[in-house]
Amino acid sequence: MLRLSVEFRSAPEPLSRLTRKLVCVKCRKFLHPKKIGVAFEEGMPVANAWKPYELFAGDLMACRSCGFELILPAQGPVAEQHQADYPKWVEMLRPMLLVEDC
Ligand SMILES: [Zn+2]
């Protein structure tokens, strides 16, 4: 019985349903899921350019009033650039952007 409830709680669910409500300060409205399951890469500066370093997955959230968007990432990267299978993960998850910040 305990095992069943643990399995139920760990079933895959959109991140946006598991977290607290996100609020658009400007509009005083909640952010809603715009796309469940998106990916992005975190960059690192290499010779005055940003190169992909880590791959993250998450949900794209948006304010329905002003269009403000943010990505709510899952905890921790899916893959890191030094791993041999990094290109496969990138091909599979198709990151929508490279974050040029660290
Ligand atoms: Zn807004």
C-alpha cells in the first residue's frame, strides 16, 4: 500500500501543476502553462561568445494579459556538455534558447 502511494506521487506531471502559483506583478494575474515540456541551454562564456554548457527541461509559463513568459525549470540539468550523449539529448529535447548568463 505504501509502495503504491509512493509510485503515485512520483508519477510524471507537468512542473507547473506541482509548484506554487506564479504571479505577474505588472498585471496582478497568475501565470499559466503555455507549453508543457520545453528545454533550454545554459551558456558559458568562451572566447567572447556563449557556448552551451548544460541542458534543462521545464514548462513555459505565460501571463495571459501582457504576454510575459518564463521557463519554470525542473531541478538540475538533464545533461551537461562534457557528457558523450549531450548531442543526443539536445536533438531529442530541441532547446528553444541559450541563456547568455551565469
Ligand atoms: Zn502580465
